[in-house]
Amino acid sequence: MLRKRAIKLRCPTCKKLVKPGASDFPFCSECCRTIDLGKWASGAYVISSPITDQSDAIDGDSEDDVER
């Protein structure tokens, strides 16, 4: 018989174990939720944009201009 493996989830702020049904999920408490929100608001967390090579962008533009 196969047994389901329990997944252990941790709070992203303090790393304490969190139950999936917790009211503050995925955080362990309102305090950790507020700390995380503050990091987003202050710019500590950022979502980066894809890196593009400027020379590829320039070369691509010049080819379009030649065809016209």
C-alpha cells in the first residue's frame, strides 16, 4: 500500500512550519504577513524583467529598416 507523503510547508519570513489550512497561509502569523508586505513596499523584493542583449535588438531593427 502506498502512503501519501506529507508536505512540510514553511513560512517564507521566519521558516516556521505552517499548516495548509491556517488562516494566514502561507505565513505563520499576521506579523510575518506584514513583514513580507513591508519588504515588497520598500523595494526589497523585485520582479526582474527578461535580460535582452542590446546588440541583438539593434541588429534586428536595422534588418527591418533594410527590407522596407
